[in-house]
Amino acid sequence: MSYIEFRDVVKTYRSGTVPLNALDGTSFHIEKGELVVIVGQSGAGKTTLLNILGGMDRLTSGSVLLDGKEISQMNNKELASYRRSDVGFVFQFYNLIPNLTAYENVEMASQLVSDPIDCDTILKEIGLTDRKDNFPAQLSGGEQQRIAIARAIAKNPKLLLCDEPTGALDYQTGKAILKLLQRLSTEKGMTVVIITHNSALTAMADRVIKLKNGQVSSDSTNPDPVSIDEIEW
Amino acid sequence: MTPYLKTTFRSIKDSMARFIAILAIIALGVGFYSGLSLTMPSFIKTGDKFIKETKLYDLRLISTVGFTDDEIEEISKVKGVKAVCKATAEDVIVDVKGTDHEGEAVRFHTITEGVNELRLTAGRMPEKDNEVVLDDYKCHEEVLGKKVIITDANSQKKQGVFRYKEYTVVGIARSPYYLNFQRPNTDVGTGSLMFFVYVPQGGLNTSVYTDAFIFCDTEYKTYSDEYEEFIAKEKKIVSKEVKQIIDKRSQEGWKGCLYSALFTLNSTVRVLDGEKYIKPDLYVLGRDTNVGYMAFENDANIVAGIADVFPVFFFAIAALVCSTTMQRMVSDERTQIGTMRALGYSEFSIIMKYVIYSGSASVTGGLLGYLVGTKLFPFVIWMVYDMMYGFAPVEFESDFGLFVVSMSVSLLCSVGVTIVTALAELRGMPAELIRPKAPTPGKRILLERIGFIWKKLRFTHKISLRNVFRFKKRMWMMIIGIAGCTALLITGFGLRDSIDGIVDLQFDEILCYDISFTFMDDVKPSDMQKVKDDADTHFGVKRKSALLKAVNLKHNGSDAIREVTLFASGDAEVTSLLKARTDGNEMPWPEDGTIAISSKLAAKNGLKAGDMITFGVGDDGQEVSVKIGYVFDNFIFHYAYMSDKTYEEVFGERYVPDTLMIGGNEDGSEDVSDYDYAAYIGENDTVETWLVVNDLRTQFRETVGKLNRVVILIIGCAAALAFIVLFNLNNINITERIREIATVKVLGFNRRETGAYVFRENVLLVLMGFAAGIPLGIALHAFVIAQIEMDTVTFMVRILPPSYFYALGFVILFSVIVDLVMRRKMDRIDMAESLKSAE
Ligand SMILES: Nc1ncnc2c1ncn2[C@@H]1O[C@H](COP(=O)(O)OP(=O)(O)O)[C@@H](O)[C@H]1O
Ligand SMILES: [Mg+2]
């Protein structure tokens, strides 16, 4: 059995006039330590997929397993503790707590788990040690996103989920962020899932999942991922 | 519907809690203000209607020689007199056969026509002379058809006044003459009247009608200044004319006149049998000598006093809440405002959206508040008063001016603030507005500079502390809001403390006697003592007692004329029955040459120990001046103490005691009821009247209890206000931080932690607000006490410790409830949804 299993997942939204299947029988699997890139057009269901995988949302039918654990059956309390110990999230809009300093934002996450990664180490790794006492409003977008990543990995999660992490960033900054994510995967062996609508990024992934209308249109492994530095778009 | 209106209505729909909060707070503010403001007018209207319909007398004539039919005929021709009717009253002991009214003292009034008309509540008016109607306030329908029997306990002479031995009850009725629950004292039976009886004139053998009631049928509203003015003039006219009418007869001499009039403490006039021939006297009295009539106005005024202060407070808080809420809404929708600007909507039409929003909330709320408040408050308070009055269902007064004023204030609070806020936001360019406003940046707070404390704090506590100070405006709103509600609650509970204790203090700590007897004029002190000793022997007890002289004096103060009861005594025992305390220290009986006066009399006239005080004695302008020895604490009425020597010196006459005061048993035991003891001594012919202090105590307790219920109503409103404020501020707090809350949820905060993340700072704010509310409450309390002050009753300006706890308890309780509601709201925050967009 793979590390992550998505089996026939259906997610139906009923808020509109007609029920809408954002995910419509999605199935795929991810191995431990892989860097996965999920691509698809806007509205394909990528965010929905990630939210379900991250325990932020519930599915309508099907099942999701992480390391043998059935996520789709968890209650709210179990989901909270799942998010707490197993998942790290990175959003397009960093969502840092505005009144905590960079360091404290990371610290806040690290205090939630029993085996966190040392905050100073992470900040050093992301190269923001000298900005650690700044509040988010005093940081640039790229810096904020790096703090957001630091916050996500401080919990030492099994899984790092990134929803369009470079969506709000310029080319160079975005590249730097992706490089950081790639390093986490290759050096630390963390399982990283990145959502993007930029197909060029597929080259950096161990696995590429293409999503279309809530269904997996292709799922392929990349035996020879290239460094982000070599990708141009 | 245009998209423009659609977005407005959707705004309302999407933020129902906010909309309702504004609506509720305005409704509460307007309701409280207009309701309390109109309570007294409504009461006055109710009283006015009843008084006019039942034709309560405008003037009461008392002649010590009585009125003849010819005289009445002549009086009816006096200018301004619409109707006049002679009347008399007779106190007697009766049984109402077949009921538990047995051996009760009652007052028979003769039925008057065209004035003091009865309002039947059951049965019919008497048609025969041996038929009577009874007091609806004290008797129930069970008495209908029963017989009122003049018992043999009455003297032969008294029985002779009654033409029949038995009277049939044919109806029960309310009399405007007795507006409230109080029934006067009497010289028969236990000294307190149980109820009144109205009988046709032919039912009594009286030949002398000492009273004549005049009804003027004025247009003027009862209790109004116009009425007072009118009646003052009318009184002069009537006095002059009636004097002439009576004087015509006076030439014929006064043979057979056996009446003397005597003013009692509460200014009701009682006619007593006397044994002497006396000079004829004519008294012309207004309604201001009628206990019920005066009490009614007084009680209505109590509410008015409260109505003056509290609503201002309510409005202030309402304004505060509305402004925060609307400000929040406009800021929330700034992107939308920017978009609309970019689309080419004018500033005016954009602002109109918010004006419509807050305007419709406050107009609906205001209307609702006015409609409900002006009915609810008079109605509920009238129910409270029902026990004392209840002569008619309450009439509701309305006041368009008041409505306009309260509406304007609430519109100012909501729409005014909205316009100002929206204009401020609109000043930005569309491009600027479309971009989301940066979230309030974090800042270091002062406490962080105190490293050793800051370092010790748990991480989550640090967040809360910073959050408290991060949203400065909300912090202030919350603190001010909670402080205001706390102040209201403390005031409410404090009022209870101030009011509650005084009756017991007055009758346990100051007037410590249980019964007082007034003797006939020429009874010797040794005989008084003998009467007492005889009672002690009879009951086998030994009760404390003292002999003294009671004199009613008038003090002509700068602000009012006060009736002061002077107790002069040379009895060593007197200090155990009449106590004087200054600042809690027990004082000796005043030294010779000095007088001790009660606190309010001193305070109101700026008098202190060492000053001279001058009293008026009787009606003929005689005055006496005495040096004040000390001022003692006192709560009800005005009193003065002096020694017998001082009395002789000051009044220039021999000191002869006329009053016997009886205290508890000397050994502290309690085996004879005051009533039995009093009744036994009262049997003596030498005793003129007596008073059991317990009656006085009950009477005051009822007055005070009534105030208390009004206070409870206020506490209820304050509590409702506190709740709305808390709810609204919390709602704002959560709404504006949904993203943040979603973020911590994603990070894996569990339910409890998420709750604590938001509410810990609330607890802090609530406690800060509460602390700020304490001094505010103390000040408001003192202010309210000053507002509801009555001349004859002094409230203690005190708030007992439990009151602070109750107030805190309420605030905490509300916080907890709001907390629970808000937790549910937080549970519903959809993480995926909240974090989706940039905004
Ligand atoms: N809360 C929701 N209610 C209704 N429909 C939704 C909701 N969230 C997403 N959708 C719909 O589900 C589909 C997939 O959305 P999403 O997963 O956000 O797509 P992507 O991230 O690939 O752009 C879209 O058609 C979107 O409109
Ligand atoms: Mg998406």
C-alpha cells in the first residue's frame, strides 16, 4: 500500500442551484518522500483535493488514507489532531498571524507538537534569522511565504501541502520558494504536495498528477526530476 | 429589484447578527428612555382620569361646629364651586358576619353626591339606609350580602351614632379618597383602620356634619402646576366666603358642639370627641392633605427621578455600540466600496447603502423600542404599584416629541456615525480601496519591555495580551461598554443596599420603642406610669418605658418647610428607646440648653453642631431658637431631641410629658405582642391614641419594597444591555478575525485552544471593563440616590460588597453565554472557505 491513497473520492457542493462535483471519483496514490505536483486548470478541483487531504474539509464519498490511517472517517477532534501533528500547510496568501513576529509565528506552530524542529534552525535554513523579530506587515511577500513554510515544517509534519505557494509572488521570489520546497523533499525526505496551474513546474516533480473536471486525467512518475534552477517559464 | 438594492438587502441578510444587534440596542435604548420617561406621565394620566371620573374633592372644609343644609346651599353658590356635599365619618369596631373580618376598626363615611364618588367593583350602590358598600382594596367579593355588625365592644355613645345595628353589604368599591393602600390611624380598637364603609347619610344618626367636600370640576390636569395655582386661588375665595357664612351662625352661639379637630403627623385630619366647649374653627384643606393623593404623586416621582438618569446612560452605550458596529461594517466592505466606486457609483449612492442598512435597523429598533417600551414600562411598574394603588388599569401616555427626540438620537448614533465613517473610507481612491487593507499590524506592547514578566508568560497568553492592545479601538469600546454595564448593575444592586437597610435601621437602631401612647391633656405623669405598671403586672412582664413630650414643629428651611417631631424628655430611660448616633458613635441625650437634630434636617439647611436652629411652633407664628448640640443619623422623617430643662427654657412653659413610649422587655425576652399590650393600655380613658411602631415599619417597608421592584426592573434592563454589548463586541471580534481563526484551526488548534485563543483576551477585556466600571458605578449610584431622594426618607449612599460580586457575576455569566454562542459560530468557520481568497 502506498503512503497516501486517494480512492474514488467524490466531493459534491450543494450550495449552488445544481449540485456540483468538485471531485468526481478521484483516485491516485503518492509514495513517501515524493515531491508531487498537481496541475490543472482553474476550477479543476485542486484546492478541494488538497483541503480533503489536509483534513480541512470532508469528502462526500470514497476514502483517503495516509500511512494507513483513514482520514475520511475522522471526527472533528481527530481531524484537528491530524492537522496538528501530520500536516503542514502553505497557502497562496501566507495567512500569518499579524500580531506575532516572524519568529513567534513559527514558534506558535512548533509549540503544538511534541517533536518540533527547532525554530532558530528553521529560520536559519530559510535565511530569515535577521528578520525574526519583524511582524508580518514588515516583511515582503516572499519573506512572508518563507515564514509560512517555516511555520508549516516547524511541526515536523509527515506531509507538506502547498496550495499555489508562488501564486502571489514574482518570478524570482517564486522560484526561491520552490527551491526551498524541493530541498525539503530531497534533503529531508519530506512528502511535499504542490498545487500549481503552471505546467512548467511538472519537471521538478517526482510525480505529476493532472486534474481535469475533478478527475485524474493523468498520473505519472518522473524518474529524473530536474532542479528548479534549470526550469524557466 | 436593482442590484444596488440587492446588495443592500444581502448585506443585511449576511450579517443578521450585526443587524439585530444594532436593532436591539436601539430598541433597548429608545424603549428604556421613552418607557421610563412616560411612566410617570402615564401614572399621572391614570390618576387624573380616575380622580376626574370619581370627582375627588378639590377642597375639604372642616368646621368644628359642623355645616347646616342652609350653609351647604350657600357654599354651593360660591364662585368656582361646582358641587358641595356635607359629610361625616365615624370610626367604629365591627364584625362582618361570616367572614374573617372580626372586631376590626373601620371608618363609616357618609356617601357624598357629586364629589368623592365611589367606583363600584362589584355589587351595587346602597338604596336603603341600612345598606353599605365596603372597601374594595381590603375586602373581597365574599363580603357581598353579608352583614356588618356594630359590636358591643363600642361604647354606648358610639353605638348611638349608628342608626342600625346591622348593615347589609351590597357592593364593594374604590374611593378616590383612598387612592393608596394606606388606611389612617384611629382612636378605636388597635389604632389602625382596616377598611372603609360607605353608608347613606340616613344610615347614621349624626346631626352634625363636620366636613363638606367641594368639587370644582377644573380642566386642569391633576398634580399640574396650573391646578395648584388654581386651587390656591380658589382656596382663598372659599375660605373668605365660608368664614362669612359660618360667622352668621356664630352669633347664635355654639351650644352642643362637641368637636375639635386635630392634625396628626401625616396631615390627615381626624375629628375627635372632646369633652370641652371650644371656639369654632374652620379649616379649608386642599388635596395635599390627602395621604393617598400625595403618596401617589410621590411614588410616580420616584420613577421619574430614575427616568432622568438611566436612559442617558443607555443611549451613550447604544451610540457606542452602533458606531463600532457600523465602522466595522464599512471597513469590512471597503473592497466592495472601491469596486462600486470604480464602477462609477457616486459617493452618495455608496453611502446610502450603509445609511439604509443602519437606518433601517435603527428605525425598526426605535419604533419597536418606543411601542414596546412606552407600554411595557408603565405596565410593569404599574403592576408593581398595583399592590399599593391599583384603583384602575394603567392609562398609557404617549408623547410624540419624546418619540422624535429619541428617534433623532438613535439615528444620530447609527446613521450619523455611518456617514462619518463611510466618508472617511471613501476618501481613498478606488484603486486603493480595492486592495485589501493590511491587517492591523502587530506591535510590541509595553509589557514586553518588562522582560522578566513577559518571559514567564505562556506563549498563548502573550498572544492574547498583544491582541488586547492590538485593536485599540475595540479595546476601548469593550472596556467602556462593559464598564457602563457594570456601572448600571452596581447601581442597581447598590440601590437595593441603600434602600433596604434603612427601615430596619430606623426602627431598630434609632426609634427603638415599640409602642407610643399619647395621653389626654391633663393626665399626670404618675398616672401614666401607673397605667404602664398595671399593664406590666397584667402581662407579667417588665417593659422598658420612658415619658416624654412630643411636639410637632415646623422648620422653615431655605428649600422647604419641614415638619419636625421634637421629643423632649427628662426621663433617664429615654436613651434606651430613642437612640442618637453620630458617625456610628452612640451619643448621650443632648445637654441642657442644646438640641439634637436629625441628619437630613441639618444637611439640607447646612446646619452643624454649634449653630442655632429656629422652629415655628403652632400656627400662630410663634418661634423658638435653640443651639444645636449635635446632629444624629436618621433615615425617615425629621426628629429633634432635647432635655426637659431645655424645653422649659426654650418654650417658656412647664415641661409636662404627654407621651409614654414602651420598649421591649427589660430582660430582652419577648412574650407579649405589642398589639395586645397596646390594646390593654388603650382601654384606659386617659389614653388618647397609640401607635404600634411595627405598623409604621410595615408601611415603610412597603414603600421601600416598591422602589426595590423598580430597581429590579432597572437591573434587568442593565443586564439586557450588558448582554447585547458583550454579544455585539464579541461578534465583531470574531467576524473580523475569521481568517486568523481559520489559520489557527488549520495549524491544528483544537476546539478548546481555538476558543481560548479568542476568548482569553475577552476575559481580560471584561475584567478591565469591570474594574473601570466600579468607580463609575459608585458615582452613578450616588447620583441616582440624589435623584430619587425624598425629603422624609434618607437613603444610605452605600454599596455592600455582595453587590459588586453580583454585578461581576452577571458580567461573567453573560460572557460565558456569549462565549458559548460564539464558540458555535467559530465551529462553523469553514477553514477551506475562509482562507481561499486574498481578503
Ligand atoms: N464552497 C464551495 N461551494 C460551491 N462550489 C465550490 C466551493 N468550493 C469550490 N467549489 C467549486 O468546486 C470546483 C473546484 O474548485 P477548486 O477546488 O477551488 O478548484 P481549483 O483549486 O482547481 O481552482 C469549482 O468549480 C468551484 O466553483
Ligand atoms: Mg485553487
